[in-house]
Amino acid sequence: MRFRSLVYFSVLFATVPVHAAALIPRKDPIIDLRYRGGFLDDFPAELNLVKPMVRNVQLDVSSQLGFLQYHSGFLHPVTVRFTDGAPAITENPFFYIQPTGENDSYSQVLNANVEAFAKNENKVKPDDAALRKAFTYAMAEVILNDLAGGDSDKALPIWAQEGLAVYVSGMGEEMVQKVGAEVTRSHVEDLVEDLNRPFPILTRRQFARYYLATKYIVETSGSSTLQAFIRDLLNGKSAADSIRNVLGQEWPVFEKNVRAFTITCFARFAREDEPTTLGTSGSPTPTRHFIQ
């Protein structure tokens, strides 16, 4: 997946409205078959996994997001490259994105980390389904970035960008389960902050929360409403205006509803509270739990 700093390249495509983007010539992703890393014996196996996923996942993600024009290709160049290593801060060790330039010179490289694949393979054969989910997350980011075209003046809200990518990837429910299990029931509310609160590094907790905000939109009003929300954002509306338009909720009401929905989802997996213990003075001393 990506550098945390690269999140800020996930932005709006200001020069061409989404409805007009379908009229621009499309470009198929280029799969760079050159690999000069240190895991030549493992490279063919990963190539055989990734190569057919490019087209299949591109079709799947574009359909889920409601941008069927991406069945025909991308607005800007996209290259799938095989390399070793990944940035120190990544959401997934197998795939990460490197965007460069802006507007007419904008392009992206979707890197497949052969080293991570090889090390995983030496311990246990990589789960093909898990790799596909990781690739699907990366492809969702690539499509949203492509619509943005590198215009960093109008960034998608981080919660929307990452929530959408996790939602279409299929990784969201597992994240919710793991995050919920980190705390006891009495501490579930501590897992939830404002959606727009900035974080220098996103953790699994933020990804799970952003996913649940996206899931709330779908469960409240359906997948077509989610697609309308995305189109509003990409056409320049704020998140608050988009939510008002597609859900009929003012932003404070939306955040309140998402918070309640998120707490309910996390609580399903939270641990039971431990009984209090008696301190040396005989008074109850509650067991403390800390959230990382």
C-alpha cells in the first residue's frame, strides 16, 4: 500500500468533472515485467497472481464505486511494477502506490513487493484471497487518485478516501473485529473520535472507523447513495454538503449517527469487563485498559 504522506495525493480532479471524464481517451495499466530484485525464484509466482488481478479487480472496483468508465482504462498512466521493500509506514506490506506530477503530467506506480511475498511464502503460502483484498484496496486508491489527477488543492477527506478503499477491498469486517477485541465493553467509546480529526499515522483503528462510516451510508440508504456521495465529492462538494444532499442529514447529525453505529459494531467484539479488585484500603480498584 502507501506512504502515509501519499494519502494527501488522493485528491479531487478539478479540471474535468466526473461526468465529462468518460469522454477523455482511456489508458490501460502497463504491467512492467522487469524485476531485478533479490527474489528471482519467487517472482514468477507473484507475477502469476498479480497479472490476472489487474484487469479483474479494475472492473470490480470501478463497478462498486460507480465509475464504469474505468472498464475502459485510466485517465492518466498507471504502471504495475515489481520491486523489493516498501516504505517504513505502509497500510499493507504487499502493495503500495507512488503518484507523481499533477494534471497532464500525473501518473501512478502500483508497486508489488516481491520481498514481502517471498518472506511470507517461506513461512506459509500466502492466502490468495488476502492478497486480492490488499490489491483491491490499492486499486481503489489508484482509481480515486486518477480521478483527482494530482490536484492537491482539493483533497478528498481522509476518512472518505480510506473508508471507500477499505470498504471495496473486503478487509473492513476483519479490522472491526480486531479493533473491537482490543478493549472491554466499558471502553468501546474510547475507540471513536471525530471523523475529521487528523492523525500523523493511520492505524488499524482509524481504518476500521472510516470503513464503518462508509458502511453506515450504505446500510442507511444503499450502495447507489454511496456512489452519489462519491460523485458529489469528486465534483467539488464538501463532505458536509454531500451528506446533506444524499442522506438529508446535517453534518453534526451524521457524525452522531456514525458514532453510535461505530460503537455498536465495535461492541460486538469487545471483551467482557473484568471484575473490580479490592485495593489495600479495601476500596474497589478497577482494572485499567489502555488503547494503543
